Amino acid sequence: MDHYDSQQTNDYMQPEEDWDRDLLLDPAWEKQQRKTFTAWCNSHLRKAGTQIENIEEDFRDGLKLMLLLEVISGERLAKPERGKMRVHKISNVNKALDFIASKGVKLVSIGAEEIVDGNVKMTLGMIWTIILRFAIQDISVEETSAKEGLLLWCQRKTAPYKNVNIQNFHISWKDGLGFCALIHRHRPELIDYGKLRKDDPLTNLNTAFDVAERFLDIPKMLDAEDIVGTARPDEKAIMTYVSSFYHAFSGAQKAETAANRICKVLAVNQENEQLMEDYEKLASDLLEWIRRTIPWLENRVPENTMHAMQQKLEDFRDYRRLHKPPKVQEKCQLEINFNTLQTKLRLSNRPAFMPSEGRMVSDINNAWGCLEQAEKGYEEWLLNEIRRLERLDHLAEKFRQKASIHEAWTDGKEAMLRQKDYETATLSEIKALLKKHEAFESDLAAHQDRVEQIAAIAQELNELDYYDSPSVNARCQKICDQWDNLGALTQKRREALERTEKLLETIDQLYLEYAKRAAPFNNWMEGAMEDLQDTFIVHTIEEIQGLTTAHEQFKATLPDADKERLAILGIHNEVSKIVQTYHVNMAGTNPYTTITPQEINGKWDHVRQLVPRRDQALTEEHARQQHNERLRKQFGAQANVIGPWIQTKMEEIGRISIEMHGTLEDQLSHLRQYEKSIVNYKPKIDQLECDHQLIQEALIFDNKHTNYNMEHIRVGWEQLLTTIARTINEVENQILTRDAKGISQEQMNEFRASFNHFDRKKTGMMDTDDFRACLISMGYNMGEAEFARIMSIVDPNRLGVVTFQAFIDFMSRETADTDTADQVMASFKILAGDKNYITEDELRRELPPDQAEYCIARMAPYAGPDSVPGALDYMSFSTALYGESDL
């Protein structure tokens, strides 16, 4: 029986080996398995008065695991360790695992350490192995057992129910009708199956779970929501829960099995012979397949590429997935057939079956053991080789990536370092290039690690015997050589940049010094040229002497200026010398100034040419100013005589017109003598005009030798002539007035004395107030109207002054014993007779010709409308002579 159990266990456990080895679970499945396996374990542990809460934690010390195995097997296990240390826990778990293995269960990749460490996937795998062995393995239905038997049992039990089609242990149970059908088939009173709907899986599942827990003592191992919410429920959880239904209804199952066994007895003898033949054939074919397969698995020739090794691994996987499983099934089936045959023979009291030599089950097991040993070694070798090639490929790819990155970084760097752009760069550009080069050096230093890494990877590839090591070594050597060359070029370029920077700094300092000295010197030369070419305008000998002195002082500075010019040119020559000596390619001109040595020399030559021209101009101007000075002195000497002479004569004439010395005839005679002396002085005035003409032609505008200018002399001379003429005329008029009015000399003197007395300003004229005071002193008592009338007579032009002549005229009209207007008009009547008019012919006959014509011309405009043509009436004559006020 133990042999049968071992064979059965191997047969059922073989499809689970992949799961045990890979330990890959969907999270939803893992959750379902936790709940299901925990509930299943508790359904047995509660028989011992305990339970678990956390499946991966509560089995870590091995105590409850051993207790679970004792409950479900009915056997006593070795005494457990009660210590708390890890070694005690591992010992307990190992005892449990050994017990499981003793039942013919092959535990793949499940060790005590993983269980003690709480590895949930390993723990779930172990529990599933226990469930398979103790809950599912013993299920047998119509020559099928374990999983297939349980599936067939479910199909048989649910076959009469509509909408139930059990084909697997996952999606066939999602709608819950399968669970309800199993319960209704055995206990129809518990569920009203007719009310269930396929489109309400949650209700169906919860109904089945609740009924099973309440009436069948089957704990609730699943959640309806988890099953419905998962595309494919976990198969192991479903199988575990369904197996509980199988065992719950095992009584009915056993009755059915007994009935089937009676039916099978009749066919046993026929089957036995067929089983013997089938065993021999299967054994021969299986041993032949093992014989051919072992050499293939023992081939350890490595491949150079990962692709080839992966192809081998893929072939091995095809072997494990496609070729071996049928052979495993054949082996299992062979053992099953052998055990079944022996059992049938023994039960029917027939001799035991003895296979041909070499085809015993033990022979097959030994050959199969060799196959699995070779398979295990081949798998380990494949994995090791793949790891080695993965490592090599990883290193090779890493080498290629780093090499590609490095080569991409170095691309163009040598050409950049060989550039001689610094030869034509300015100082600022050189400094920028140095900064850029420093940044490159930092970048270069940062890439040192990558080069070392590339060399280290190449070394490791060589040590691991990489198949393409020659190309790796060649590429690595090229990178190292290029790196050394970059280092040398970097140092060389730095030296060139620093050397060029030093030269350009020297040149820049010289340029700056040149600019600092050239700018003021250029300004000095431009100022000098401007001054030397400036058209000077002078009017005195002192001014030209000042200009000459300043020019001499300027000429004294020329030697020092020439030294400064030579020093400036020396700075420029020093730059040229540096450029020629060190072969510096200057990119441009002096950045600090636009003044070139050619401009300096050109302006210097121009200054030197202008100096003698300035000398000559100053000399000529000095001679001209000396001539002008002589003209000034000559004019000044004459003007200083003529000016006072005119002033003296004016004063003398004024005194003659004011003073009362002698008669008017004596004054007139004296004035005519003055007039003659003045006229005789005219040549001197003319001479002075000639000298003034010369001064004007010489553009002389001032004369320090005299305060008189020609305009003053000319105005004074004209005033003198006018004054003497006016004074003579006044005296003549006074004589006429005196004679006409019959004024005596004493009266005339009295008039003069009164006039001079009230002429307070001594200007020869009285103003209005002085004239009023004079009239009052003479006994006039008048109002404003009368004074205004008198002022209209003496000042007809309303100048506000009264001359001596107007004063005499007024006084003569007021006091002299002369003809009145009535007397004159009486004379007119005598000449006219009875006609009351005088003809023009009568006037020409009675009066002198000139006076007659004057009278006719003066009276003609006043002729009335009724006048006789060619005659003057009384009214016209009166108006013409005296005006309308006298009529």
C-alpha cells in the first residue's frame, strides 16, 4: 500500500512541480489561497483544540505544522523541539517535511529555512502539497483518481442540473451554481435550486457557502466577491474547497464505488492480460527514450553566444514542457498499471506478474533516476553558462556603451585641440578660450574614470575568456592611445594659450600706454594746428606782441613734444617687434584708440610746416600794427587840437549870443569875424578827414591817444557851423525886429537881461515855467487860457521852450509903437478906392515886382467865390496877411 501511495503521490504531484519551483502567484490567487488554506487547516486543527490566524507566521516554529500532520494522518510524529531559537524551529519544520516526504511526496524547492523565514509562497506551496496528499490523492472515481477523479465526481453529480457545466476548477465555479448543485444533489432540502439565477453569482456563492458552513460543517474557505471579481479564480483554492464537499458526502460515494467494483470484477481477468502486454510495451518504449535522452543531457559543450545558449535552454524547456511530461505520464501510468495489475492478480489469487528482465519497475525507476540526475546537471550547467554569458554580454554591452559614449565625446576633440584659433584672437577672446580650455580640462579629468572603467571591463572580459576579446582589446587600446594623445594635445594647447595670453597682455599694455599718451599728444597737435591756423584779429601793437610771445613759448615746447612723439612711436615699434619676433597674428588694430603712427607723423609734419607760416604772419601783422600805431598817434595829435578848439568856439559863440556887449551891429560884426575864422579852419578839418580815411582803411577801431573820434569832430564842426550861422541869423532877425518895431537898444538890452535872468539852465531857451515867471515879473496878470494863447504864439511847434527871438517878437508886438492891422487895411482901402478890391495889375504897379508877385501868390488861395477874376478883395487880403483870428 505504501508503494502504491508513493506512486500515486508522484503521479499527482508531478504537474505541480513547475509551480513549486517558480513560486509565481497572481496577487488575487495568493489572497484566495491564503483564506482557503487557512480555513482548511483550521478545519483539522480545531479537532486538536487550536487554530491558526496567519498561515505564514503560525507555522514558522513547526509546532502547529506537526500537529496538523498528526491530525490529518492519524499518526504520531517525532517529539518536537520546544526551544525558541531558530535552530529549534528549523528542526521542527524539518521533522514535518520529513514526514511528508515519507508519504511519498516529493517536495521541490521547499526547505525548512523558507518556512521558518515566513516565505508566504513556499508556505502556501507546502500546504497545497499536504492538501493534495491527504485530501485529494485518495479520491478515485471510475478508474480516475486525485484531481481527475474529483473533477469527474463533480461532473457526475452536477450533470442533471441545467446551467452547470463543470470542466475545470476555476471559471466553471464562478457563477456559484456548481456548489449549489453539489449540495442540492446530496441534501436537496437545504437549497431551493429552482430559485437560483445564473446572472446572480454573488447570491449563489454566498448561499452555497453559508449552507455548507451551517449544515455540512464545511468552513467558509472562499469569498464570493473574490471569485466574482477575479477573471480566473485560483484553481487550488477551488479544489481544496470542493474536496471538502467530496469528503462530506463520502458515505454516498463509497456506496457508489462498491456498486461499481462489483461490475468491474467481471472484466478483471480480461484486463489483466491486456495490462501485462501494455506494461511490456510501455516499459520498452520508455527505457529506449531514456537511453536516447541521457547522452543529449550529458552534452556540456558551451556556446559562444547568448543566443545559442538561449536556444539550448529553449530546447531544454521544450523537453521539459513537451517531451518529458508525456513520458512522466507514461512512467506514472506504467507504475499505476503495474500496481493495478499486481493488485488485481493478488485479489483474484493469481500469481504475481513478473516483467521481462530489465523491465522491472525498479529498473525503470533506476533509469529514470539517471535521467533526472543528468537532467538536473544539464539544467544547472545551462543556467551557469547562461549566467556566465549574461555576465559577458552585460560586460560587453557595458564596454560598448561606455566606449561609444567616450568615442562620441572624443569625436572632434583632437581637431579642436589642434586648432590655432588663438593666433588671430584678441586678448579678451584668448581669455575666453582659456576659460573654455579650463572647462574642457575639467571635463577631460571627469572622463578619466570612464577610460579606467573601459580598461577594467576589457580586462575582466579577457579573464572571463570572452569570445570577441581581440576586438574588445583593439578598441580599448585605441581608446587608451587616443586618451593619451588628448592629454598631450590638451597640455600643448594650454601652453600655447598661456604663451599667447602673455604676449597679448604685453601688447595690450603697450596699446593702452600708447593710447594714453597718443590721445593727449594728438589733442595737443590738433590744438596746435588749430591755433597755428587760427586767423588772429588784433587792433593794437600790444596784442600782436602778446601773440608773438605766446608763439615763441609754443616753439620752445616743440623739442619736448618731439621727444614725446618719438616715445609714442617707440611704443608702437615695440608692439611691431613683438609681433615679428613671436609671429603673432594681430586680429585688429589698437582697441583703445584709432590714432595711428601715420596720423601722428602727418600731424607733426603739418605742425612743423605751420610754425614758419605763423612766424611770417605774426611778423607781417606786427609791421601792420606799427603802421596803425603811427596813424593813431597822427590822428590823435590833430584830434586833440581840433576837438578843444571846436568846443572853445562853441562856448565863445554862446557867450556872444547871451552877453550884452555893444550894439546888435557890433555883435553881428563880431560873429561874422568868428564865422570867417571858422571857415579858415576848414583845411585842418579836411586833413583830419584824410587821416581818418587812412585809419578806416587800416580797420582801426579804437585809439588810445585821443578821446575824440571823427564822428565827434564832424558833429562838433557841423554844430559849430550851424550855431554860428544860427546865431548870426538871430542877431540879424533881432536887428530887423528892432528896426521894424522901433525898439530901442535899451529895450533890447532889457529884453536880453530879462531873458538871461530867467534862462536858469543857460541853454539860450526858457522852458514853460521860466517863461511864465518872466511874464509875471514883467507885470502880466493872466490866467491859464491867456497863457496858453501866448504860448501858441511864442511856441507854435509846441516844443515846450521859448527862444530869445520868439520872446523879442512877442514883446515887440505887445509894446512897440508900430503900424497896426487897421492901418494896413486902411492903406488897402486907399489903393482900392471905391471898388473894394485890388487887381493884380494894380499890385504890380504900386509894389516892387518881387513883393507884388509874393502878395499875389499868397492871397490867391484866399479869394472868395464872389471875387472879381484877377483881383483880390478886402477879405482875402486880410486873411492872407493876418489870418482869421485877426479879423
